[in-house]
Amino acid sequence: MMSAREALSIGSKKLNKKGIIDSLFESKLLIKDILQVSDEDLISSSEIILSETQYERFNSFIDRRKNKEPIAYILNRREFWKDSFYVNKSTLIPRPDTEIVVEMVLSLIPDKDKKMNFVDLGTGSGCLIISILNEYKYSEGIGIDVSKEAIKVAKKNSNNVSKNQKLDFKLADFSSFETKEFDVVVSNPPYVNKNEIYKMQFDVTKHEPYEAIFADEEGLICYKKIIQNLNKNRKYGQKVLFEIGLGQVDPVSNMLKNNDFKIIDIKDDFSGIPRCIAAEKI
Ligand SMILES: C[S@@+](CC[C@H](N)C(=O)[O-])C[C@H]1O[C@@H](n2cnc3c(N)ncnc32)[C@H](O)[C@@H]1O
């Protein structure tokens, strides 16, 4: 038996030795999850005693984190937009950058009572389409992914946090999925240039699904496939919103323009990098 304070000190030293800078903060996240206590409760941590099982669990969490496994996978959750989403190793961990896509949809379509049909191409955990449909209660939508495991996660999230009953998830490929019926297409496809893997953090390259992150042709192949497919299934006035990576705003804009889309908005992330692009079919 050990106090939470002692356990935190041991855990944070172990993480620190492995070069984890926010070692105390991260140890607190892990212990709070095990004890199911708030920050406030933890301030009086000298009085909180961990049972043997709780301490073993804490130790196993610390060991996983020492191995650079992201906290989101250890705790099986990550906050995105207004909800907490279940995640596991078959899905990308939702990123704050992707919330810009939600913000952009809201700024382009301010009428939340509008009835629309959305599709999310490469839905992963489902965080994007679930968050959007939670804002537009009269709309409907579908999230597709080529990963069976990701679809399971998205369905679980839909059951847990979706307020919209008209949402479905399907195993499908965005290169050939029929998109004509949709008013709005959103997508955060894999877009990191495969040659840049060495620049990425070990946490990401070792633990997150490679197929969800990396793409051929300098990271642009998925945009190319999606845009060509949208053009085949053309629907005038259809809006498409992509999350994009560093240096991709020009090539993706050009692909859109060359396929009869006009660019209607571009939004930067907090570092000033264009992160989301919106276009409309003309
Ligand atoms: C960058 S992740 C995005 C996940 C989620 N939408 C998010 O923003 O957190 C890209 C997703 O696209 C999926 N994907 C990759 N290639 C695909 C394809 N050809 N068709 C459909 N989904 C694909 C991956 O399985 C992965 O879940």
C-alpha cells in the first residue's frame, strides 16, 4: 500500500529518466484515471492510499508510457471538440488541428437547423463526423474507412457520444465511394509524406497506425484519389473541406481547381500554417 503522493513521485521520476518532460503532469493524468479523482482531490494526495491492485495498474501505465505509448492509448480516450472519444491503436488519436474543420463547417453553414447530408472520408475514431452532426441536429451523415477496426471504434463512439440518430458508419474506400448524394464532404486523410517519417516523434511512428498517417506522392495521393472520385460523382454546389499538411495548400488548391471546384475558404492553425481548405463544386 502506498500514498498517491509517493506513487506520483516514483512514477514521475521514472518518466523523467526516459526524457518525458511533463513527467509529473502525465503521472497525475494516469493516477487520476485509476483513482477516478479530480485535480482538487489529488492536492490532498498524502491522504489518498492506493490499493495493491491500483498501484500495480499505475506501474503498468508508467511502463507503457516509458515505452513512449501515447497517454490517449493508455487511457483509451481523447477529448475532441465537445466530447471525449474512445480510442485504441487502430485509430489515429484525434488532434486539435482537426477541430478547425469543425469550426470551418460552422462558419460556412451558420444555420444549425439546416437539413444536410454529410460524409466523412477516412473517419477513424469518428470524431469529426460525430462532432459535426452533434451541431446540426436535423442533418444526417455517414463516416467511411478502409479499416474494419476503426469502424468498430467509430460505432462505439457513436453509441457513446452521438446525439444524432441519423449517423452511420461503413467499411469503404474513398477512391470509389459514391458521393453524389452528399451536400458536404469532410476529410482528414493520411497526408504525411512517407519520406518524412524520420522527422516524426517516436510516440507517433511506433504507436499510431501507419496507414492513417502516411501517404505516397509527397503525402498528396489521397487528396488526388478523393478529388478524382468527387469529380466522377459530380454534384453542383457540393462543399468539400480537407485538413491539409504543411506545404500542401497550393498543390491541393490546384487539384481542386483543376477538377472544377472553387476555393471558398482557407484557415490557418495556431502556428500560422494553412490547415483547412474548403471548396465548392461549380
Ligand atoms: C488521418 S486519419 C483521420 C481519422 C479521423 N478522421 C481524425 O480526423 O482523427 C485517416 C483515416 O483514413 C483512413 N483511410 C486511409 N486510406 C483510406 C481509403 N483508401 N479509404 C477510406 N479510408 C482510408 C485510415 O484508416 C484512417 O482512419
